[in-house]
Amino acid sequence: MIKKSVAVWMLALAVSIALLVSSGVALWNAGIAADENNLTGNFNSLWSVFGAGLIGLVISLPCLLGTITNARRPKTR
């Protein structure tokens, strides 16, 4: 059974990866659209979502790896 702390960090990692991927695709598409239409748009909102995903990844990945342990636990009867 997965411990609660490991499950929480797994969820945080999944959400941050989803933010990174979705905002990365959105930035890519916005950049292509801006280039084709000669726009000089301001994509601060997309960059802030990308930054939130990056910060979440930097925080949640080490915390997840720190909570996972391979130590043997005593058997309980």
C-alpha cells in the first residue's frame, strides 16, 4: 500500500508535469501563430503557467524521491 505522503507527492509531480507539458505546447503554438501573423504578443500568462509547472517539478520531484524508501519494515501480526 502506498503511504499518504508518497501519494501526495506523486499527485503534485503529476500536476506539475501536466502544467509543463500543456503550457509548453501552448507557448509553442502561440509562438508559431505570432510568427506567421507578424505579431509581437505578450505571453506573460503562458510563461507564468510554465514557471509554475517548473517550480512544482523542482519541488515535488526531490520530495517524492525523499519519501520513497526501500528500508524493510518490521512485520506486524
